[in-house]
Amino acid sequence: PPIHSIGKPIVSQLRRFRSPFSTNLKMSDPSSVLEKQNFSWQQTMMRVKDPKKSLAFYQDLMGMTLIDKLEFPDMKFDLYFLTTLPKGQEYKFAPGSVEAHKYLWTMKGATLELTHNYGTEDDADFKYHPGNQEKDGFGHVAFNVNDVYATSDKLEAAGCSFKKKPDEGRMKGLAFVYDPDGYWVEIVKRSENAKIENDFNLSQTMLRIKDPKKSIPFYESLGMTVCREMHGGDFSLYFLACLPPGVTPPADKASPEASEFVKCLFNPVLELTHNHGTETQDDFKHWVGNEEGHKGFGHIGFLVDDVDAACKAFDDMGCDYAKRPEGGKMKGLAFVKDPDGYWLEIIKRGGDGATVDPYYLEPQA
């Protein structure tokens, strides 16, 4: 049955009893994560070889706006943050400025964080791993458009190559175009009723999961809501979003109304893909994007009010970490692991100090 067929959202019931979907998660009071730390999904990070090519693709072709840039010359990498702004909204801040930092660390929407490690652009043989090979977890990002066919023609005329054109394969009417690093970018038709004037809006990040009975309640505890489910013969898709207060999806998550709801959203959804049977294989694991030979996608990130308090909640849930707030060179932010081992960056909303950075660097010896 659909995960939400029990009536009320699982997370709202966790104070009173242990959810049957919460296997192997030690959740003493996960509602405190949602209610006190104000989790909001803010980024999907992908490593890029050449920022000039990637920025041209996402800005010039996908209509995104570069809202901030963080430079770390001592550690030899830069970060570029892009988002979809409503058509006609002028962005007045210079990337890299304090004003841009304030916007970035308080925004309500989600960004693509493009990470450039210095020198990769000069290495002719260098490639990142874009996913979609055996046991890869990361699948794609996606953009919604009014007309997939016309959009695909324009992208082809601009020199883009495709994994799948709209009339190819079994699923007609959607496309997958390659970005400069070979990442798959899905082109999806938005609802005819969507009140969105943009040619493109960032609409999805897709991750494969092993067991939805573990992953769904985890992401619900971070304030995400399952808005739609799609169940095929050997796979299921779950679409989750951080919804504004007062906005609720249709009760029947597998209904046409739920599909319509998702296709009207301006901000992206997290698409969790479950290939049936993986949950019964004890030794099955997806590659999460940070292993040697599989580096490309890196993490998704959430803004919170208090990183230390959020991590205390994760400790109570029995979560593992790639980095605790006090670890590494960049103090004050954390990387917690979800049930599949994907890295989730936990970032202080609003930052601190005059430069409003949500971290501080370890002093040089």
C-alpha cells in the first residue's frame, strides 16, 4: 500500500508510537528536528570540471541565476550557487558579496551548488562520474518546461547532446539532456495550470534508495512532505518537498491530482527511486557519490536554525556522520548520513559574524 495510507503523516505520530516504517532508526523525538530547527532543503551539490562551461549551460540554457560564489584558494576550490528566480525578479547582489551571502544562507528555495576543484579544467583526461551506472545512487536533476519537444529542439540547436529525446524509449514526452560533465538533466512538462512564467524551473533531484520504510520517515523528520507516489511493476517513485506553511498535497499520493500538484510547484522536489527488492538484500548498497572512482554528485544540504541542536537530534536518531560540526577545517557545519549513506550538509541559517559565513576555518598552525 502507499506509505501514507495510514492517514496522518508518519512524523506527527512518532511522539505516540514507533512508526512501522522507522525500522533501524532510533528516533526519541524526531518531531523536535522539524518543529525546532526549521529544516529547509537548500542545495544539491555536483562537482564540475570546468566552471565556465557549466555556468554557461545552467545560466544561458537553463535560465538559472548565479546568486553567490565562495572562493577557497588555500584549499584550491570554489563553489558556485545557482537558483531559478521567478521571471522578472531582478537579482541585485554581486556573487561573493556579503549581501549575496545573506541571501544564500536565508533563502527559501533550493540551489545547484557547483564545486570546482582547481586544475581539473586543464586536464584533458579528467572526468567526474555522472552516475547512472551499476549501483549508482544519484540519477539526475530536472527542469520543468511548458513544451518538452520545442525545448529539446532548442537545446539540440544550441549544441547539446541527449541521453533520450522526447519520442525515444518507452516513456514518451520527456527528455534527458547531458550537461558539460555528462550529468543527466531531465526535461519534464509542467502542468498546464502552473502559474510559472519561466522557460525553465529547477524541479527535481533524483536519488535511488534501498528501503523506503527507512528513507521516507527520515526525510519527513526533516520537514519534508511526500507529495506524490508512483508505483510501477518493479519500482516506486516518491516525490518529497519542503512546502510553505498552509500548503498541503492531495490526500491520495498516487492520484492524478498529486501528479498535478507536483507539476505546479516552482521549487524542486526530491525524487526518491526505489527498485523493488533491494530492501531485502542485506549486502546491497548504492554508491553515494563520494567514493573514489564514483565522485560527481556530492550531497544535498539543509538550512537549520542551530546546527549543534540538530546534530543532537541526529545523535538521538542513531545517525552516522561524514563530518561533525567540530571536525575538519570548516567548523560549525556538519555532514550527516541518511539511511543509504548519502551525505546531508547541515548549515546554520543566516550564518554568523560580519561575513555571515555559516562556518569558520580552523586557524593555520
